[in-house]
Amino acid sequence: MDRINAQGFSQGPAAEIGPRIESALARGETVTLQISGDSMRPTLKPRRDAAVLEPLQTWPPRRGEILFFRRANGEYVLHRVLRLTPEGPIMNGDAQGWTEGPVPRAQVLARASGLLRNGRLLDTRQGAYRAYVALWRLTRPVRKPMFACWRAVKRLLGRR
């Protein structure tokens, strides 16, 4: 498994790391991507977690799947499929209230087949993980106030 460290991935290094990931995936390789952004919290925490990416074999993807794709502006993103349309999936970061898409098939590079958390591999096809995803999707309408409350509690406790 090719491990590509993508520290600061969403900022400058994407120009060099993104094409390396695309190249490895085009060769059919599996890539482990270190998480650096906050858009997939609480599922994926930056600098703690990594996503195991494999080339996308089937289309369309399933609702709830995490996909790695390249935006039209060249940015690389790892977000979850919220819903499917004939034009492509509508994507959403777990920590975001807004969506993007539809994302055309040509921009989707891989799916996350597993998540590495503290050295433990979580298979994204397992029942427990899929149940978590189903429950998390139900929180979407209340995420904004939920995260605001969480930040307020952290401030009161003096945590960042």
C-alpha cells in the first residue's frame, strides 16, 4: 500500500500530492491518505486519521460512501455522498451544512474502503460503520446548532 503523507493537503502541497495520488490510483494501487482538513469531523480527525483509498470500480457510488474527487478548480476533496442524481453524486463534508455537486464521474478518483484511526483499520463496508453513517446522516438538519453547542461547551471547559 502506497502511503502518501498529505499533511497540509488542502493548502499548498495539493499541487504535488494530488497528481501522485491520481497516478497511483490510475495504476490500480491503493493509497493511504493522511487527513488534514476539518470538513469530515467528527468521523475523520486531522493528523490522527487516514483514509484508505482504492480506485472506484463501480458507478454510481452508494449513498454514505466517502469519495476522493477533484473539484473543477483543481482542489482535491474527501467528502461523503449525500444523495445521487443522474448527473452525479451530491457531496457533503460531515462537518458542513452545505453541499456541492453534482460531481461528474470524471472528477471522482477513488472511494474510501477503510479508515485508519489510531493505527486500527475500520472497514467502511462493515455493518457497525454503516449503522454509524446512517445515524450521522440523520443529524444533518441539526448539525449547525449541534456544533455551535459543542463549541460553546468546549469554550466553557477551556478546551480548544
